[in-house]
Amino acid sequence: MPHDDRKSEIDLVNALKKGSHQAFEQLYHQYKRPIYLNLHRLVHQHEVAEELTHDVFLRIWQLREEINADKSFPAFIRRIAANLAIDFYRRAALDKKIQEELISAATERFGSLVEEINCAENQVIIKSVMQKLPPRRREIFMLCKLEGKSYSEVAHLFGISQGTVNDHIVKATKFLRSELAKHYPHSYPLFFLFIFSL
């Protein structure tokens, strides 16, 4: 960023910190579009992206006194947007209607998830990722998540506690989410939802 632009931004942020509505409006109009586009790439829904964009700027106004004008304001606003997107996916993991809307929107853009997974190359990727799990953890994950067995059934089968089963599932899910994101960067939000809601 050129020096003059950086100085102008610092002046705006300092004015915002003091409660200037004019400075807030200038920053809003400057960053509204790029934040909306970034959020839309994550959630694939116009209405949701718009709502989250408004939430981002509401949060900025609420946190205005805590903003450090010497640090990058674009980085600050992107971090808020990312956190709100993560919160949205967490809510989606608990709301079947939101899940259905997300899956529908994402598959319209990227094509059928089932077709993508059924491609021979992607089957190899998924199998190879699963093979990276420790044998016991992989077996527990497959029994619970792919075969639909309850935690109590799996705990009895292996002679372990349900808490231990849950620990394996949590660690396997975190690992698979991370690994699949590397292979499917453009479809990451859809896989994020799929793995997060398992």
C-alpha cells in the first residue's frame, strides 16, 4: 500500500476509534465488496454472504476502540470475516435445513459431490487419506461414521470407554478435514461441512 494511502487508512481508523460515523461509512464502502466476495466464496449463498458482511461491520463498530491503527486494517477485517464464517458453519452443523441449503448451493457451483467422490482419482485420494490414520482410529471412525454403529457398540466391541471412542472420532475428524482441504481447496467449504457434521 502506498504511503499516502496507508496514512489515510490510519487516519480513518483512528477516527473510527473515536466514534466517527463518517469514517465508519468510508471504511464500509471501501471494504464491503471484497469482504462480500470472500464470504460468498465460502458460503455460496448471496443472502448469507450479505448477512455475514453486515455482521462483519457491526462487529467492527462494536470493537472499534480495540482496533490497533498501526496494524493492517484489511487483515483485521478479514480475520473477523473468517471467524464469522466459521461460526456459520458451526451453526450449520447443528441445523439440517442450513446443511441442505449449503449442500444444494455448493453442488450447483462445483458439480455433484457424489460424482466428484466417485471419480477413480478421488477415490484413491480419499482411501489414501484414510490409510494415514492409525489402524485402530481408522477402524473406529469407519464403524461409527460409515457403518452407523453407536459409540456404545464400538466401545463394547473394543473393550474401551465411550469417551475413548469419542476421542478417536474427534482426532480422526480433525485430521481428515485438514487432509481433504489440501486435495479439494476449491470445494473446501463443502468438505468442511461434510466432515464437521459427521
